[in-house]
Amino acid sequence: MTAVLRMSEVNVTFTSGWGRRRTRVRAMKDVTLEVPAGRTLAMVGESGSGKSTTGAVALGLRRPDSGTVEVLGKPVREHSSAERGRIQAVLQHPQWSLNPRRRVGVSVREPLTVASADLSRQEQQDRVERILEQVGLGAVTADRYPHELSGGQRQRVSVARALITEPGFIVFDEAVSALDVSVQMHILALIRELQAEHGFGALFISHDLGAVRQVADTVAVMSRGEVLETAATEDFFDNPTHEYSRRLLGAL
């Protein structure tokens, strides 16, 4: 199965302070992992474990100190502006990607202006309406503003915005952690449904093991920048091999 994300021995170190107070923290230590097309790899671990740094490296937002990162078959930094439309993210708070002064349709269409500049305005509008229908909002939502929608509806808009360019790889960074449990379940089911339809691979970053169990095919456990264990989701929950994993599940 083709890998949409492939990391090999990736290292990232953060440095802060000056002089004797200068400190170095390794946020990623020889991280190696793969995300196959059409599958979801969940990264779990406590705050500060390196999950979000891994997501930033996968998206090309942070350059690793060493190691290799390939997305959709080529080094992530070598993707053109148009190609980067096939690499998307859905963040914890939808307002981070939605301009409150713009109608929903404009925000959803925006990535197309770079990734699919050859499309006519009408073709772009047709695609916006189609994707809004797919995420269960309806085409009429295009004329509304973000503040007119509920939190769950805004997150659906964020998913639509990520999918509008027909990406091969999506990073979901704590994408449901700010939502009520019942809304979470709807969004997680939507992600699985859309993945089955569109075939994108996903990196699902979360501290919520309940959400992970619903959406992931594989689980990678991180602590202090290291991947301690990688296993099929069912195996991870039924028989974790690392003591840290067992502690995480015990807390759940």
C-alpha cells in the first residue's frame, strides 16, 4: 500500500534561553513512521510529547534537524504551491482557519485559488457547494458567516475547506477535542466516511483515546519526542506492549 507520509529517523531540537540558562529539548528523537493511503495513523501521548511538532514537520511548517520526510512521494519541502493543496490540515479551533469577516463559501473556496487556479469561478463555486453537501451542511451554508454556526458546524466547514483541493494527506491536530462528546462522534464518523470516499491518508493527533479508538487504523505512542510503540488500533487497546501505553490506557 502506498505511503502518503513517510518519516525516517527525524530529529527536532528546540533551544531556548541564553548563556548558562540556555536549554535544549529534543522534541523528536529518531522518529520513523508511515501513513498509508486511505488509512489513519493516530499519534497519542501526554502534552509535550512531540505530537504537534510531528504534525508541523509532516506539513512542512518546521524543518527537521536531521532525517527525511516524504509526503505524497517526494520531500515535503519540494512541493510546489499547487501541489501543496494536496496536503491539508484541520486544527483544534476552526476559527484559526476561518476568517470571521468572510462568508463560509469564500473561506472554503480559498485553497482552490492556489491549488486549482485553472478552474473557472463557477467551477470553484460548484465544488464548494458539493463539498458542503458532503460534510452535511448544505449549499446554503456558503452564504453564512462563521459566528452564525455552532462549534460542530464550524468544524465541518474546516473539514470541507481541507477537502476542497482533493488532498492525499490530511493532518487532524486535536480536531475534535474542543467539541462536546456527541458532536465529536458525528465529526469522527464523518471523517471515516469521507476517507472511505476520497481515499486520503491521515495523521490524527490527539490526547483523547476515546476519539482515537473511533477513527484510527494504527496508533503510535509518543513520549518525550520518541515513538515508544506502534500497533494496530485493536491490538493497542487490547494488549499494549509498552508500560507507558498501559499507563495511558489506565488513565482512560
